[in-house]
Amino acid sequence: MNLQVAPSSARTLARRAYQRLRRDIVHGQLAAGSKLKLEALVQQYDIGMSPLREALARLVGDQLVKTEDQRGFWVAPLSLDELDDISRVRNLIETEALRVSIERGGAEWEQRLRTAFEALSEIEKDVTELAPALPQQTLDAWEERNHEFHTTLISACDSPWLIKLQELLYHQAERYRRVSLSASRGKRFVHDEHQAIFEAAVDRNALRACRLTQDHLMRTYDEVRKAMAALEAA
């Protein structure tokens, strides 16, 4: 008897493969610029070739994987030029989405934002810098809650495209943040920056919240760029 995987099951397998591969690329476990050998990935992720190819196609769309003339797949490389571009575009997208979200967000959005900020505060109030000395579990937990906070801030903007673009750019920026952690970075009170953004948002001061967000993103960009430049020089 010829058994076939149900379409819904195939989609689930492809989605899981996509999520695992994306996480490993963003976290640097699949090195930037490295060749993705399909047979090895099938074994490593215990998945069939068809859902693997579907997952890789999605990652190409996310600009996390590159392909060229049927010659295979590579993890997208990292470069200072790309970092500059990502930071500039993310700033434009995130501040516009935040402005609209503050204008349109209701009580339910505000409550979700409070919850996200409180969860982030629990882990970062005593952390002045993100550095390799911190346990990996702490770094991962901070990244997850930081992502939730920034995502919730813009979640009431009522624009699927703005939300999708912010998500894509967030994970692109995360790749650079994680790689740059191996270089020396100065102390910074990130919690104070997040608190100021949160307070401006719940006060419905869109102009101030956007300016604070822009400053926050640019401080991160400046630190990461200096660290990346030091790594390239080394």
C-alpha cells in the first residue's frame, strides 16, 4: 500500500524545520557563509528532503539563506554594509509601526504591553550589559522577552506588512547582536531605555516613544557595529 503524508502533516514538518533552522542560523549555530549540505541536514534535523527544501525556500525569502543557480544553499553572510542597511530600514519601519500602534491601540493592547514589559524587566533590571559572561540560558531568555516587548509595542498598528517586515528585520539584527557578543562592549542600562519607551507608549505620547525607540535602536547599532568592526579587524 502506498502511504502518503497528509498535506497538513507535511506543512507541519516544513514549519518545524523552518523554525529550527531559522533559530540555529540566528543563534550562529549554523555559521554565516557556510554551505548547507542537504543530506547532512536531513540527518541532523531528522526530517525528509521535501519539508527541508520547503523550509529552505522560506529562509531564502527571509534573506537568511542564499541560493544560486541550483548550486545549493548557503547561510547568508554577514557584512558591515548589510548591518548599516538593516539598521536604517528597521528604524524607519519600527518607528512608523509604533506611531500607528500607539494611536490605535486599546486597553487590551496596553495590558499586553504591560505584561511584556514586566516579563522583560524581571530578567534585565540587574543586567547592564549583554556579554558572553552571562549564561546562555539568560541570554536566550532575554532575547525572547525583548522580542516579545518590541513586537507587542507595534502589534496594534493594523498593518500585516509592517508587522512582517519588523519581524524579519528583528531577526536579521539579532544575528549581528549575537555574533558581536564575543567582542568587548561597554556597559549600558538597557532596562532604563525600555522603561522610558514603555512609559511614553502607555502615556500615548507617540512622538516621544518614537524618538526614544530611534535612540534605543541606534545605540544598539553603534555598539554592534563597533564590535563587528573589531571582529573583522581581528
